[in-house]
Amino acid sequence: MKKIPIYNQSPDAVGGIFIAYHSADDLADFETRLEAHRDDFFIFFVLTNGHAVLKCDMIDIEINADNILMIKPLQIHHGQDGTPDAAGYYIGVAPFLIPNNCLEVFQSLAVSEQLNVIDPAKQEELLDTIQLLHRSFTSSNPNKAQIINGLFNALIYHFANLYAESKSPVKEFKNQSAVIYANFKKLITDRTFLESPSYFAKKLNITTSHLNDCVNASSGKSVTYWLQNAMIIEAQRLLYYTESEVKEIAFALGFQDHTYFSRLFKKITKETPLAFRKKFRE
């Protein structure tokens, strides 16, 4: 069976943020160039012209001009079709940069709700913010990373508001595995990610084995992966946004042994906590 590739964020990302404008020429042969894959970061497509079709977790999604499509980390997606004049912005974001209140909005969305029509009354402000972020990303200004981060924070709240205010979800079929996976993800918080898989199985009134089967079927990853992923995202936030020592961060996350936390962080991310902090603050 062919293995579905998982792609990391572009090395050109600045502080966990990447943005590019793709013209119609860039999107030529759209369906063949974007084969089925997963990404370990959030993606926002904002189409400014034309029409395109993506398949996300087996659902065809049609994107028109002035539409926004969000792809969650590890969702399987690939291009299906695109008109010759299709053009727009691609924004890739490391999960730890998304504020918790925005993350709750995005994670609660069904696949069919991940496409949103930009309110005409808010189009100008939203596109101005995106364009300013893109210009800053391609510039060589002093304090570039700080400027990009500030503009991104404004943009992500624009996105969250659009999705939170949406009242017109498309009907979508959900199987049992998808429902259990969605309910499991809702139970993961900064207070529960160190709990065992059996804790979550008990909360959902199912066996641990069945929980793992459903989570694997829906995401391609285990329950343990998602718990560690939630812990790592919170750790990355604390490393990025605070000056706390690694020992303090480990204790704040609930670890009794800060050296174990550092080893686990490196095992999962392939870099030490301090290396992560240095890389994303450069």
C-alpha cells in the first residue's frame, strides 16, 4: 500500500509563518502537482481569482474567488482541478502560533465547514492584512520576524471570526470513527494531555483499543501521538512567547522531571527546547 507522505513546513518560513501568492501560472497542472499528502501545520488558502477544487479527507471542496479554505494538520488533501485564471494566497502556520481560542474554533469545524465565503463587508480589511503580511514576508526590514508575527496575530483573529460567525455548514456524512475521533480531540486540553489513553477511552465509554482504532482510522496517528502533539504545542508556545527556563516550563506542563521533558521534546521534534527557541526567534 502506498504510504501517504507527511510534509514539514517550508524552511523559508519566518518564525513558523509562511505566505506566498500563487498566480494562474503557478497553479498550472494543479491536480497533478498537488498529490495526496498530509502537512504537519495549518494551511489557509485564500482564492482571489478563478475557481479550484481540492479533495480533503475524501470530500471534494470547491473554492471560488473570495473564499477561504483551512486545512488542519495531518488532514489528507490534494488538488483536483483549477481554472486557468485561478490565483490566490497560501499561508502555512505552525500550530503553536495559533491562540487557544482561535484553535478551538478551527478544530471544531467539520471538513465541509472548513470552506468559508469572505463577508463582502470584511473583504477589503482582510485582504489588506494578507497583502501587508505578504509584503512584509518578502521584504528585508529590520525586526522582520516581529512584524510578521504581529500581522499574523491580526490575521488569525480575522479568520477565526469568519469561521465562528458562519451559519451555513454543508451537510456531511460522518462515520463512527470520525465522531469518536472528534470527541476525543475535544477532550484534549492543557490539563489532560499527560493522561493515559485509557483515561480518554473511559470518558468516551469505549475500550482503549477501540479508541486507538478510531483515531488511527481518522487521522493516521495514534492516541499517544495526539496527546504528545498537544503537549509539544503548548511547550513550544511557552518557549516562544516567554522567557521562562526549560525547567520552569517542564514543571508548568506537569512534568516532575525536567530532564525527561527535554528528552521527550527532542525525541518528538528532533531538536532541544533551547534549539527550538533559538531557531524560531532568529
